[in-house]
Amino acid sequence: MDEFWVFGYGSLMWNPGFAYEEKADALIFGYRRSLCVLSWVHRGTQASPGLVLGLDRGGACRGTAFRVAEHEREDVLAYLRERELVTNVYLERLSPIRLSDGRRVTAVAYVVDRDHRQYAGSLDAVSAAHVVNGASGHSGPNDAYVFNTLAHLKELGIRDHWLEQVTDEIERMRQAS
């Protein structure tokens, strides 16, 4: 059977929550990292939603790929489905990715469902910052999530210019108030 790979573009990169045999920098084409999912539980409420990351159409996204042992495949898939498919705003897809050493493999990736009511669309950095600023949910403030995400990406050597613009705008909003 083929190798089993999982592609992470957000918290899965630094907190996968499952055992793996190999970890590699990876690139997925046709998708980009975006704050495009309205969070009604963890980083906001339905009355005042926050934003969390989704893998949305367009561009390419640097992330992390994990090769999982074949005998762990079903357990890891069950774990990922419980983690990622709570409200079904993400779709489980098998996608081709390129590893940093040039290998091309197929990985499970969770992409945003653009038809789901939690899909926020393609927001500009100012609009995203306005949604994030002040939103809070069961897992804490939305801005903490965004700043933490950016810090982890920087630790991994990944620049996300759009996310940097969002955090810059949040800082400007804080200074103005």
C-alpha cells in the first residue's frame, strides 16, 4: 500500500497530536493558508465570531508533512477527523504535495468548504483584523491565536506576508484605542 502522509498548514505543523515516522517541509499547490473560517466555539461565538485558518483555493502553501506508519493509518485518520471535522467546515482531500527534498507524495489535507456557512471568504488584512480583534471563545482570545500562529510559522522559517499584515493591523488598532 502507498505511504500515508498528512499535510499540516496551521497548528498541525507544531502540534500534530499523533505519532509519525518522518516529518518534512512541504508545499501544496492550488491552496493558500488563510484566516477564512469563522470560529463560533474556540476563538469566538456565533454572536461575535473569530477567525481561524483554513486551506483555501489559490496559490501555494508551505507547511509540514508527516509520514505515518501504515499500522497507525486508521487511528490517525480517526483522530484527524475528530479534530478537523467537528462542524464539517473542512473537507478531507487527498492532494499531491512536494517535499523539501523533491519527492512528490500524496497527503491527506483539510481544505475549507466554501459552501459552508462558516466560510468567511477572502478577506483583506484590515477586514480580517477587525474580525479577530476582540473576538474570544472557549480556547481564548482570537488575537492570541493569530499572533501564536505567526510566531510558530516564523520559528519554522515560513513567512506569511498576509498574516503579518493582519497582525500589523491588529497592533495599529490597539495603539489607536
